[in-house]
Amino acid sequence: MLGEGQRFHLLGHSLGGYLTAQYALKYPETLASLSLVSPVGLTSAPKLHPPSSSSSFSSETPGSKAGLTSRCYLPTNLPLGLRLVDLAWRLNVTPQSIVRALGQKGPAFADRAVAARFGNRWDSQKNSIISEYLYHLQAQSASGEYALNSLLEPIFVPSSERAKEGDQERKSGVYARKPIGAELAKLWLPGDKQKQRVDPEFRLNVLFGDRDWIWHDSVRDTMKNLDTLLGTGGFGDARSKLTIVPSSGHHLYLDNPSSFNQSILSVLSK
């Protein structure tokens, strides 16, 4: 049990990382540290050059550079498969709703998904436990999953636009409608009566897998900008740290638990 006024360590993964960051920005005085594990929405959507006048393109984002937009082709210009993905997203068709729609075939679908993702990493008994756990997570009554559409949006980048510009690679992916990366420096801003809201020992720990599908090159720039404002990265006397966990994807806590645990414990020991 936490005592009154006692700070705690907060960790969130994927969309949970986005939500915990929003909590931290609103209530920074309650936290001892914040760990964002493969968080979605850390960076802004890539800026793209508009196609020819004969192609449909979304409107330019306010404040973007001339000739660039932060969106991609409108759905009418996408291949059929991507148009179906876009339609499903706008209709709030979620992975959870697909599992529920499968009915009695849902558990078998979960078994195949776990086997495809994690292979022979565990024995059959552990595979069964994990797939059953994941199935029941997806099959329960819908609730927070409907936040996906309101918080995030898929951006489809044409192959002609995927070439690197500088040291960043523009690629398709899921981006936040309101990115949080530039907001994180506010954690250290003074609150009421100019009193710093976060603890002097507060640390921000951001982790991604080296094969993480949510990773974007622009994450490094986001963290470097934060380091410039707050101090040199890598902890020590710094306040933020970016860790790339080797041999892992989006579920790095399962892919490389030892390295993941070591990184988290380094924050908790401060």
C-alpha cells in the first residue's frame, strides 16, 4: 500500500505507453519514474510530398512545410487490401472484435497466432496457457479497444516516399492523432507556485525492441531533443534514456526478458 503522497513507478506498453504518458503529463507529482515500453504515438506522422494533381491527397497539416503534408493518399488511391484495412479501422473493427466473431473457433485462432509469433520458444503446456490467456483478453466484452480509432490512425506511405530523408526513414505505420513526444519535456516544468512537480530523482525510460514494428527512426530525434532540454541521455545525472532491447520485437518482455528486466530494474533502483 502506498502512503499518502508517496510516489510510484509507472510502466505502460504499446497503447498503454501512450495512455500512461498522458497520465504522467496530468499527474507528474504522483510518479517516481515513467517507463514507456514500445509506446505508440511518440513521434509525429511522416511528412510526404503530394502526388500529381490527378491523385487524391489529404489536406496539408497546419504548420507543416510548404509542399509537404503529414498524411498519405486518400483511401480511393490505395490498393484494395489497404482500402479494406482503412475501412475496418474507421468502422472500429478491432482484433478483439474479430476474435469474438469467430465464436467457438476463437481459441484455435489464438493457438495459431501464438505459434506463429513465438514458434517453439515454450513447451506445449506454456503455449496453451499463453494462448488461452490471450484469447480471454480478446474475447471479453468490448471496452477500451474503441479508443484505438479516436487516439490513433494508420498512415500509408507510398513506396516512392519511403526513401530516407536525412537520417530518417518514412514508413507506413500507426501514429497518434496527438503525438506525445514533444510534450514529455513538460513533465519537468514548474507547477503551481513555481514548484517543480516531479521528484528530482524522476526518470523517463523509453524502450523498444530492435525488430519492433512500432519503431520509427524519428524516435531517436525525439529523445535527442528531450536530452538537449534536460541533459545528456543515458541516465547518470540525466533524466531520460532510450534503450533498444536486442533480439526482440514489439513484445520485448517476452522476446528478451533478461535484458528487459535489467533495464526496468535500473530505473527502480534509482
